[in-house]
Amino acid sequence: MSTNAIIWLGGERFIQSYSASTNNILILNHPYGSSFSGLSDEEVKDVQLIANLLLSAEKVTQQLFERSINLLDWCDALSCSSGNAVQRIVHYFSKALREKIDRETGRVSSSGWGTKLVENLAGRVMSPNPRAVLMYDKLPLYQAGLFSGVQALVDGVSGSKNVHVIELTLKQGVHCTILMQALVSQPNCSIEHLKITAVGTDFKRETEQTGEWLKSFAESINLSFSFNVVIVEDMLDFNKDLLELDPDEALGVNSSYGLWSMIAQQDRLESLVKVIKSINPRVMVMLEVAVNLNSPTFVNRFIEALFYYGALFDSLEDCLGREDESRGFTESMYLSKGIQNIVASEGAERVIRHAHIDVWRKFFARFGMKEVELSMSSLFQANLVAEKLPCGSSCTFDKDGDSLVICWKGTPLHCVSAWKFS
């Protein structure tokens, strides 16, 4: 049974009838009745874990903190960071709830924590890490989004001799090598020169190092290539004059999991989109999380996050196994920080604010941006890469309007979309 199926059952049991002990721990009346028929002993325990985690979250909303802590003590006794996917997700959500209780009771201060979190996550993403690379190579969710997005970018600038890509999320540059290969592999290839301009607010040295690596890669495939870096102290300082534009270039913009970090800074996000509008690219490709993790209501946000991370942990369980070193690293250094911020933080300190594609549509419409239907080639690339990986059959694809939604066992996780200015 998938992790999210267990979460659904845990939610049902939370809502339906229970008998409670004196410690308010939910005990199932008929553990092998009705929807529990056919479940293993471990699955029944996992359902109970989820039900009591939800009860603990409810006690937090009621400010019954001691009761919540009692429930979390029970959850912690039956979960750990090295168990199955359900036990791992309960472990990290339990830690996040404890953090929320500490903040609401004044035991710890959260001042400046959100900003530090974004900086730390960005730093880890920019730093080459062999474990992360090995993990990404095994995950169809990541690969499908990457290849589909690159194909959408290639479609947007197809047939041009000189291509200039404004890269808003360079990271380690792996997707740029895929872009290079895709451009030179076009039928009747006409590409003569590719320029990439990496835009950011920090990590200039790391960005320049990635640029040198990309230059070497371009040379190895005989592609004329140049690389520029635009680092500004604040995105409000970013403007088109910094981009060294050439009217003979076909201009594209790419953002992979980058715009979410500015949702909490609307002025920066609006300023960025205004600059993009002023340069009028042929296409802007965006890869973002496909669910709403930005609800102002704690309970809604908690449940959305539980299902989102449930599917992510499930994918890691299937694709990597429990003993994989890169899995433990990813869960403890990346996913746990996202859970902690979404669950424990409020106001300006809550910086992990992913939004559904409908929210982005409404936002972009204010700037005259029109969604472009992804080509069959883009959809083909997503399917092709998923089929090549051992657990790729669990990675499925849906259309939401003109965008591609990448799902894990039916749960939407990522969304690839392409845009142009009308």
C-alpha cells in the first residue's frame, strides 16, 4: 500500500469512531474491520501513527500543547528517520510540530530563521554533491520534469542560429548540458551560438565555477558557447541593461523551482516579471511544485504538506530503498527543512510557499503572460525518461490546461509550464 493510501486511511480513522485511552491516544476499535481488511500488522500500526499525528496537530490548533506533546511522544516511540516511508514522514512532522509548540509557547525565538533557511538551502543546491547527483539520476519525478522543461525551451527557440537563455536557477547546471545536447541534436541543426546568462543574488564564485564546467562541456560537443553572470544584491536591482541583449538572439527564460522563493516577497517577484516582460522572450519555461502549500490556515497547510511529502517519501522508498545514503541525506538536509518551515512557521518566517498552477496563472495574467501548450515532443521526453527508470511506472502524467503535471501514484507533485507575452 502506498504511503498516501496509508495517510488517507489514517485521516478516515481520525475522523471516524475511536476509543481513546486516558492519554488521548487513538486506538482503533476494529483494526481488521472494514477498510482495514487485508492490511498487514505494520500497515495497521502506520495508520495509527498517521491518525495520532493528525490528532496532535488538532490539539496544537486548540492550544492544548501538553496533550499534543503526549501524542507526539507516542508517535516518536513508533517512528524514526530510518524506518519505512510512513515512519520517516511521521518522524519529521512530529519534529516540526514540536518546533511549532516551542515557538507558540515562547520557548524559542524564530527571528530570522526563514531567511537563513532559504540561504542554507540555496547554498546546498549550488554546492556539487555526488550523493545528490546519484539520487537525481534514479528519480523519474525529477528527470521527467527536467527533460520536459528543456524540450519546451528548445521548442520556443527552435530554428534560431543564436540563442540566449536567461537562467534564473542555474544550480549545478545539469539541465544546461541537456539543453546543449538538445540544441545540437535538432534535425537540420542551425544553432551557431548559445549564450547563457545566470541571474542570482548570491554565490557568484560557485556560479562562475559552474560556468567554466559548462564551457568545457560545450567544447566537448563542438558548440560555440558563452556564459555570463549577473549577481545583484537585491532582485529589485535587476534590470534588462545587465543582460547584454542582442536583437539577433532568440531569447528564452528558464526557472526550475526558483520562483516559489519569492512568493513571500511579492515586490521582488513582480519586479522580476516586469523585467522579463521588458525583454519579451520567445518563451519562459517554469518548473514548480504542483500543489498549494501556502494556505494561511494551519490545518489546511498541514494536510496538504502531509500528502505532498508523503508522495515524495514514497518515491524515495521505491526508487532508492531504506539503506541508500543519498536518501537519508536528502530527507534530513532538504525535505525535513521544508516540512519544518511549512508546519512550524508563520508570517514572514514561513518562506516555503509553493502555489498551485492556477495561482501562477492569475499572477502572470496581470503582466499579459499567456500559457503556451507544451508540444508532443515535451510530453514524449517526460514519458521516455520515466520508462527508462526501474520505478518509472509509478510516475504518471496529467494535463492541467496547457501544462504538464507530474504525479507519483496519482498524487500531483510537479508542474511544467511554458509562457509568452501576448
